[in-house]
Amino acid sequence: MSNLDDLNTPHNADSTDYEQPKELGVTQVPRKQGVNKALVIAVVALLAVIGVLVALLVTRHTPDDAAKTSAQTSNSAQAPDSAHPDRQGAGRSGQNGQSGQGGSGDSAGAAPKEVPDNIRKIIDSQHRLKADDPRAKGKVNARLVVEIYADFRCGHCANFSLNVEPKLKKMIDDGTIRYEFNSLPVLGEESVLAAQAAQAAANQGMFWQYHDALYEGLATKSVTYTADGLTDLAKTVGIKDVEKFRADLTSPQTVEAVRKELENGRQLGINGTPAFLIGYQYVPGGIPFETFNQIVNSELKREKAA
């Protein structure tokens, strides 16, 4: 395959016709000047093309999901409604289950096309693949790598993390997928501080416990997004060295780590949360387990045929 345009129309062996997806709205991430323009252009082109392909696969919702989506009323200038993580977003939430405004396309079970080498390299560069990574679950040699980009104050992220993530355990344990977390704090300074707190917890090997506590706290409105409040949460989670946590929370190293991760999201063109790279598919928005599993199986078929 010689150019990216060939990926614009997904297909399978039966040459199924597909409906073009509606534009996907997202919470916008402010862009900074001076980033690597060649990388930005290449990756935005990648995501634009793959997004067309994958949006058709990832937006199937049950009637109950649709009812929840229609109830979302949060305003983009306001903090999210943390009492209902499945109903909130930074702006009005579209049916794609992502913070922002937009629509959805139809889900289809087509096997995706082969991915060109240049796209593979860009996506592969996102994978950390370190055995001792405190923000990853699964084997470094798993069949597929899944990257999640999330904000700790995003209701759709909380909904996915609390309700779908536990169902991924079998896939993770049996080596089907490796699951890597990336902070994308798009909802303001409190989100940035929460991301720094999660990094401070990771420094003591307690990332996933703190991750779960943050999202549970979002759902129950029990988290205070201040240095004191996030330190209190660390005590509740059982982080042993609270003084180290407090120091790491705002240390230059932690601040820089979160800044770099946010900048990476900007360069990838990911403007809303949650978002995923599942194998070589870009998936914008929260999705149910059934759809996640469908995409994983589709990617496994692609890799087997490669």
C-alpha cells in the first residue's frame, strides 16, 4: 500500500458498504507553537485517516447508553458533574462517549486493511513496553498493546475505568493485550494536579490503586483537587511514604513528566478523553466492553494475516 488515502474506506472480504461517520467532537486541547511540524502533520494525517476507519467500528451503543448520553448537559466552561461519571464531559457529550460535542457512526465488524509501515512506526513509538512500568498492566510481549489517553476528571474516563477496565483482566492475564495508561489532562489545572498526584503514586508502585480511587472519588464527589486533598487520598489508598508523595506531587520532575505527556497528546492530535490506540486502530471515546473486544479481535485477525 503506497499512500494513506487507501485507508479512507474500510472494507472486508465481502466488500461491505459503509456509512461515512459524522464529525467527532472533542474537548479541545490548546496547541503550542514550536512543536515538530513534520511530526504533527504526519500524525494528524494518520489519525484523520484511521479515525474515519475506526469511528465506524467503535460507536455502537445500547439503548441504555443512548439514554445516558442524551442526559448529558455539562457546559464546556464548567467543571464536570462528578456525581455521574457516565453523564459528564468538558462540553456537551456526543454519542461517541468522549468529552466534547459530536455524533457517531455505525459499528461494523469488518476486518481492517493492512497498515503501512510509516503508520506502524508512529503508533509503535507510543508504546513504553517496560516490564517495571507502574502505569501498565500485562506482558511486554502481549499480542496487542492498548494505549489509553485519559483525564482524571473526565466522567467518560471514569465510566470506562470503573465499569469496563475490570473486564479486561482476562485479556491482560492471558497475554492478549498489554494496557498502558497515558495522562491527558484536558479539563484544566485541577486535572493537571490530579495527573501529577497519580504520577507521585506511581513512584511508589501504587498507580492503579490511586487511579481507581481518583475515579471513584470523581463519581462520589469525594475528592478535593488540591495538594492537601490529593495527599489525603494517598493516605486513604495506603501509600506508605506520604511525605515523599507530597514532595513528588509538585516536584519539577513530576510537573515535567505530566507536561510531556500532555504535549505528546497534542502532537498526536488527540483532543478529547478518553481515547485509545488498540493495536493499530485509533478509537475516540468511551466504548462498552463488547465493542472493545470486537476491535481487539479485529486487530488480532489483521496481525495474523500480516
